Amino acid sequence: MSFAVLTDTSGNLLTQEVRDRRLQVIPFSYRYNGQEHTCLDTESFDAEDFYGRIKHGLQVTTSQISPQQYMDFFEPYVQKGQDVIYVAMSSGISGSCNSARIGAEMLRENYPERTVAVIDTRGAALGEGIIALIACDLRDQGVDTAEAVAILEKHVERMFNVFTVDDLMHLRRGGRLSNLSAIMGTVLNIKPLLKGDEEGKIVAFGKLRGRKKSVEALAAIYDKLVVNPEEQIVGVVHAACREDADYLVRLINRNRPPKRVLLADYEPVTGCHVGPGALALFFESEEGVRSYGNEGIAGGLKEAMKVGENALKGITGTETFRKTSRIVSENARKAAETAKRVGGSAAATLSEKLKDLTNRDGK
């Protein structure tokens, strides 16, 4: 029996892609200036204007979808005798996935013969959207529901969500950053490397001085970790930083080009939490890739810079890259040692020590 593939607007798929793949999408809503909005049509979304307004102080809030709304969304398909596979935004950053599970369970009471499966992608943006496209492929190939769910869960395990932002305060404000100590780097000209971890929570695992180095580190991590790129779709999503996104696409095409690159603006619901200047990369690696960088901020940075030095030779001035690598890696090591010493001291104390270390080495 055929199954329907459903997802939400957090999947960040282009409108034409949604139409072509016969995807059904439930819209997440966002609110500003007292009005509620949705964005089902990405072609009409003015990302430059939206993120420009956030940069100048616009406050945007979001809310999760209720179990009843999910039940109403799923029911027309099971009524027609179809199973449902719903590809959901990470449960680690939103309660909507759990609402979908509750809605699906409510529906099973009335339609026990039908399967309503909720796939927790433990990702967002194209880390979710690419999983939805794979679900469409399985549907079109006639794979049965149970097998498709098992295959999709394996893809979730292999999907790496890695990104950088200009300002961690957007993630902090929305409660979407797990290791909040990483925010101390915001006071410096240091850009974080972040990822979706094993539970789909957002954690920082490295910091780099300067925007260009953070973009190059994303490409370097891709070069190191990607598996069979010629067989997969890779996603690049940005929040009004198209120039950086184009640069990242060129870098990932340089050494290990994928079958296809999907490039998109961050849709507004996810984008308002990562903030203007966010740049994300989504690709598949080996199972367990979500643990990459778990050795901590200093260890993750050291590894990222080592990868960058090997993979990005010739892209930037090699000596400059090596020098920056040594300085920032050493700063991260010293900062980690300082954190152990100060223990429960005020965040301001550690922040000042970080600043002092960076200024001294940067002379």
C-alpha cells in the first residue's frame, strides 16, 4: 500500500521542489508586530528584507503546532486508505515533533489498520528537507511503509547538520543552544561552529576567528566526513548571506563534488532563531557522525583546523591559514584549561580571560 509523505515548512524545500515531488507541507507560524504569518511559498519570501529587519531589532516569535492540528493534517490521507510518513523537525529544538507523535497516536485509535509514522530527523532546514526527498524516492519506488521507515532512520543517523552564525544570542534567546558556555565567544570576533548532536540538540564544538575561516572550516569538515558525495544531495542554507553561501558551494564542489547541491534561503521560522548571517551545510557521512566534535570545544576546533589545513591548501594563503590555526587552537586549549580552574566563577571572569588570551596572541 502506498504511503503519503508529509513534512513541515522547517524542511526549507523550494516551492517547486515541493510541487514536483508531491509533498504535503504543514506550515509553521511566526509572529511579529502583533501579526501571525506563515511561509508556504518560498518563492515569495523576501529573505533580505526579513533578516535585515531582524538585524535592526525586529523581534520574531514562533509557536509549535498542536496535536489536534497534526491529527487534522494526517487524517485525510488515512481516510483514503494511505499510510502516512511525516518527516519532522528535530525534537531536540522544538516540541512540534512530540505534538506530531501525539496526533498520530490519537489517529491510530480510529484507524488501527493504518500506519502513521513520525520520523524525528534530529535536524532542521535541509537536514530535514533532504530526508523528506529521500522519503519521496522510496514512495515512488514502491517501498512498503515499514521498510521505508527503517531506511529513513538510517539516513537520519548519517545526516550531519553543521553551521555557523554571526551572533549566538539568537539561539540563546530561543533556548536552542545546549552548551551555553559557548556564548562567551560572542564578545570577540570569533565565529562558532555548531552542529546537531545525537539527540538533535544544537551544540557548539569549535570557534574560529573571522567569518571566512568559519566558512572554510565547514567545507573542510565536509571534505573529511562526506561519504559517496556523487550519490547524494547536499544542502546549503543561508540567512541573507548569499555571497558566503556561494563561496561554500564552490569549496564543496572543489574536491568532492556531490550529485546535486540544493541552495536556499533560511525560511523564517527556523531562520529567526539562527539569525542573520547564519550559514548551514547538510550532508551524509557514516553512521555516528553526529558525535563528531564531542571531545569538546577545544578538541573540535583543533580537529576542524587540522582538517582545514590539509583540505584547503591553495584556497587561501597557506601560511596565513596555518598561523591562524595555531593561534586559535592554542587559545581554545588555554581557555578550556582556564574554565576548569575557575569552575563555578562568573561567566564574566572567563570572558575576560578569553579576551586577554586572544589579544595577547593576536599582537
